[in-house]
Amino acid sequence: MLMRHTRSIRRLVVVSVILSAVGIAVQPQQNWVGSWAASQQLVEPGNSISAEDLTDATLRQIVHLTIGGGELRLHLSNRYGSAPLHIASVHIARPVSPDSSKISPGSDRALAFSGRRNVTIPAGADYLSDPVKYSMAPLSDLTITIHLETVPADQTGHPGSRSTSYLVHGDLVPAVELQGAKQIEHWYFIAGIDVLAPSSAVSTVALGDSITDGHGATTNGNDRWPDFLARRLQAVVQGRTIAVLNQGIGGNRLLLDGLGPSALARFNDDVIAQAGVRSLVVLEGINDIGMLGRTEEAIPAEHERLVNDIIGAYQQIIVRAHTHGINVAGCTILPFLGSSFYHPGPASEADRQMLNKWIRTPGHFDAVIDFDQVMRDPASPDHMLPKFDSGDHLHPSPAGYAAMADAVPLAFLLPAKVPGPTLRASTRSAASHR
């Protein structure tokens, strides 16, 4: 009788194990993927908030997600702070609109950090919140409201938010509206939002300068070229689990720091460390070219050295990305003759042409996105097409950003690829993958 009972128990155990295994197999697997991100930098004095304004203050900021999910987690940053940053509380909510401090009643939720409502972030560090169940649709907006008691003298943030933030004194984190709030068009201390998404979900990083960051875009309009690309992806069934992370910084260069760290210096934080990243789109170099001859013309040897150094930086990006299984698309540099900021001459235009030739050459990048071909004026190829020009002959308008997004071949983003093969991209090939 005992043996029969033992065999019955064993059979039950075996059946339970099999059922458990089947259950695991049929349950959809999920993973964390970045849905929104902003490159962090030391906020320059002209864009910093005064210590008085940030003492016992509530700061409400709005971000625009690309893919959705049923859980999320927030990345906070004190990466450029000179002392620990203490945040008393952090809440998320759904905004009534992207240009209002109002949140939808009942949508407010407190975040935790290792189980606590407050968090102290060491100088030079980032901090990830605990996951929270909070359903977000693709292309939806999220409000992040934080209460600050005091802050380090050096502030970490992203000045080029193209989004309105709201600041009031006191602890009003859960308030439905921040009445009388000071309005600021910058982000502070927030670096990313990850969502728990299907195992097929991945992210693509757009690494760039002010053209990627969206100079010339509409405040609260989410009409930068990565925003338009995210919308294109959501219109395609296979693209609905592909996030787009905008890692552009105004004035960014490949080789030297400017208002923010160089592309090479921030590569690990802004590309490698992003959750679920599988592909990278690189649009960098125009500021390196422009700065060389901005105040006076450089000698030919300096132009030659600059071109070689930029190519070396591109090669570093490709190698470092491939090491982590990330495919890389190189974007040709847009025309900028007539720019009132850089005043480029024939030598700078020759640099741009040489770099674009290298970018287009097969065997370098895994894909080539020919933004130059899309944005140039056929009558004057060294100038931007007037209908795509924001007016400064350097940055595109929202219409130009839409055209850039249309030029990205979705075939580069959609299939699972191994770094190596080169995929050519042009306006013709892009149109076939819309």
C-alpha cells in the first residue's frame, strides 16, 4: 500500500512538473525595453534653475513614450551632480494634455525605490525605480512629478526638451493641477522610461546633435524626426514593438565636448546601457565640421585631420556597437551652406562631401540613411530644400523632420539581423518599406 501511495505521489509530481513546463512555454515572455529617453548633461548656467527655486519645490515634467506596456520603471539621474541628490517623492500620472500641468484624476501613482518613497542618488550616478504596474499605450504621454528639498549646485538634465515643465514651491506632488506654476522648457533629473513589453520588443537609439534633439520642432508637439519615426513604426504591425530613443544633444560633436559630452564620451550611457537596444542610427558630424571654420578658415591640413578623426570616431561607434550585438545605420550629413551660425565655406562643404562619401561606401555601416539626398535642394545641393528649412539653414522644420523619418528604411529596424551585412537606404528604398 505504501509503495502504491509513493508511486502515486511521484506521478503527481511528474505531472505537475510537466504542466508547469507547458505553462511556462505558453505564457508570453516579457522583457524590459526603453520606451523614452533623454541624454543627460551638465545643465549650463543659462538653463539651470536657481537654488532658491529648487528648495522645497515640486517639479512636474511630461514625456512622450514610443511603445506601451503594462509595467514601467523610471530612470533618475544625478550623473553630473557634485553631491548626492535627495528626492523626497516621485509620482507618475497621465496628463490631460502635453501643454498643461493638469493630470487626469485618479491616474496618480507613487513610485518606490528599493521599497522606499524617497531616494538619495549619489553624485555621478543614475537610479532606477522599482517596477510599477501601470498600463501605458504606445505614443502616449506620461507626467513625472518630483518633490525636491535641496539639490546639488551642479544640475543634471536635458535642456532641449521641447516640452514644458512646471515648477511650484511646496510638496504638491499629487495635485491635479499646479496652479501658478513657473513654466520651463527643459527636463531635469529624468533620463528614461522602460516598459515591460513582449520578448519581441526592442529599442533603436537615435544618436545625434540638435537635429536629432529637435531644434526647430514645435514645443509640446513631438514632431522631431525620431517622433515621426516612432509613429511610422506604430502604423506597421511588425513595428509596434520597436521603441525609438532620442539621444540627441544640441551642439553635440563626435570628438570634443560642447554643451554636453561628446558622442564617444556618452556612448556607453546613451547607447549600450539602454534596455533592449538592438539598432543604432547615427547622425553626427555637422558640428565638428562647422566649429573648425566658424571664426576663421582653417588650413588644409586641419581639414584633412578633422575628416580622418571623424571617420575614426564612426569606426569606434561601429565596433563598440557590434561588440554588443547592435546594428548601426550611418546617416549622411545634411547640407548647411547659408547657416548664419557656422558660415561654412568651400573647405567645410568639401569636408561634408568627403564624409558623406565614406558613409555611403559599402562595408562601413550596416545601413546607410541618405538624409543629404532627401533634404538638399536639387537646384543648390549644398543648401537645404527651402520647404524643409526651419529658417536658419541648419535645422529642419517639422516638415523636414517628417521627411527625414520617411527616409529611414523600416527593413533595417524590423528584422533580426546579425551585424555585418550592409543595407543601402535611399528615399526610393525607404518608400517601399513604409
